[in-house]
Amino acid sequence: MSRDVSEAEPDPSAYPVEPSTLDSLLDAPEPRADAGVHLGLWRIEVARFGDDELELGSGWLDDAERGQASSYVRAELQRAYVLAHAAARLLVGATTDTPPEKVVWGRHPCPACGEPHGRPRAEGASVEFSLSHTPGQVLVAVADVPVGVDVERHPDDPLALSRLLHPRETEEIDAAAHGRLDGGKATVRFTRAWSRTEAYLKGIGIGLGRDPHLDYLGTDEAPARTIDGWSVRDVVVPEGYGAAVAVRG
Ligand SMILES: CC(C)(COP(=O)(O)OP(=O)(O)OC[C@H]1O[C@@H](n2cnc3c(N)ncnc32)[C@H](O)[C@@H]1OP(=O)(O)O)[C@@H](O)C(=O)NCCC(=O)NCCS
């Protein structure tokens, strides 16, 4: 991808996004046939879902998704994957009144190489969507414009991982770790910058095919920012996690 390095403009007066919670796969949201959603964002607390719902959700997946689900060795990763895909099928299907198991899952072309490994897409649906799963938490975003979402657990070693980020973000995390900067511990600052960057790159559709050290999204508390025509906002998630959503326009 031949875009230059970008720097986000923070908007300190904006609020972080409070997601809706999806507490059951049986609670299908109302169908929205005209798809007039600017942004719908749902959070799933994995621990609230029992084996019955997991089985129901697994039954909606296609062969490729089932194969991917069974490749996870750790049960907590597999549960989060199944719930993320089942919830995305439910929420995206609701926009066209399609049952979750009938949603035809695909991928947009990657903007870097044209191969079909960009943002996920659902055949016949006019909405865009994005999903993110990590042990314990899932986020699904549905929008009428390209969207990317990310949720991350706080890492054990933010200093080592911070080297992957933009050099100014690395510096900010290092300064926080050594008491030279207020406004959030190093762990929180790392998770903010990482989730903002990943949400943005998933929105573009390139994912980590674009080096996360190229774009500066910042580690500060400002809950919203714009970068290269995208609005990137922090998402309210439980203690121990960080999350962001990026919407084009
Ligand atoms: C997308 C990516 C950032 C996900 O990272 P992660 O933190 O492990 O996972 P998350 O749970 O937050 O997101 C996973 C979801 O992102 C979506 N996704 C995958 N690739 C994506 C892309 N290029 N753009 C947008 N979304 C993407 C998928 O829906 C995926 O869900 P699935 O694995 O259950 O199917 C990472 O897998 C990636 O960047 N992969 C592509 C890297 C690459 O080199 N591409 C080649 C470019 S030519």
C-alpha cells in the first residue's frame, strides 16, 4: 500500500462509544430491512453464554468457519470465535431478514494485493461489518460504511510490544512506564494505541499487512480522533481490556 505515514487529530470533547450488549443468541435484534444503520456496536461477555447457546451458534457456521473454530486448541479462544461469528451472522442477517445460518460469509478483496482476505462481507447484505474476539470478550460492529473494530486484553509486557507501534507511541508508553508521563499506565496506553491502530487497519481492510508503526493514533485519553478520512473512537469495555472502532467518513 502506497499511503504515507498518517497522524490522527484527537477530539478531546467527544465521548467513547458505549456498545449495546448481546446477552443471548436467541434475542435477535429487530430486522432492519432498509439497513439505515450508521453504526451498531455490540459487546458479548463470553462467560454469560452456556454450552447450549454455543452449540446453537456453532450450528449456524459454514464448513470453513467450523474448521477454523476446531483449529483453536484453547477452549476460551474457540468459544470467543464461535460467538463472534454467530453474533455477526445474527446481526448482519437481521439487516436483510436473513436467518443467521443462511448468511453467506465472504471477504472483500485486500486493498494491498486484491486477494479475498480483506474485511469480512456477507453476500447480498448492503451493510459492512467487523468483528473482534479475544478471551472473554467479543465486539461486532455493523455499519452502512466501511468499519473496523478491535478488542484487546491488557498485555503482560507492554514495553516489549510497544516497539511494534509508531515511534511516538513507543516513547509515550516508555515515558508512562518510567513515571515521566501521567494520563494512564503503560499497559493502558499500549492497549489504547494498539486497539485504535488495529481497528483503523481492519476498517481499511489491510489489517496488519500495513505496518502498525506507520500511523500515529496516540496513547492519550482523548476518546476520539480522525485520521485520513476515518473517525476512530475508543469503546467502553470492562477493566483489563481496551477497544476501539473505526468508521470511514
Ligand atoms: C486482521 C488481523 C489484524 C486480526 O487480528 P487479531 O487481533 O488476531 O484478531 P481479531 O479478533 O481482532 O480480528 C479477527 C477478525 O478480523 C477480520 N479480518 C481478518 N483480516 C482482515 C482484514 N484484512 N481487514 C479487516 N478485517 C479482517 C476477520 O473477520 C477476523 O475474524 P476471524 O479470524 O474470526 O475470521 C490480523 O489477522 C491480520 O492483519 N491479518 C492479515 C495480515 C496480512 O499480512 N495480510 C496480508 C496483506 S497482503
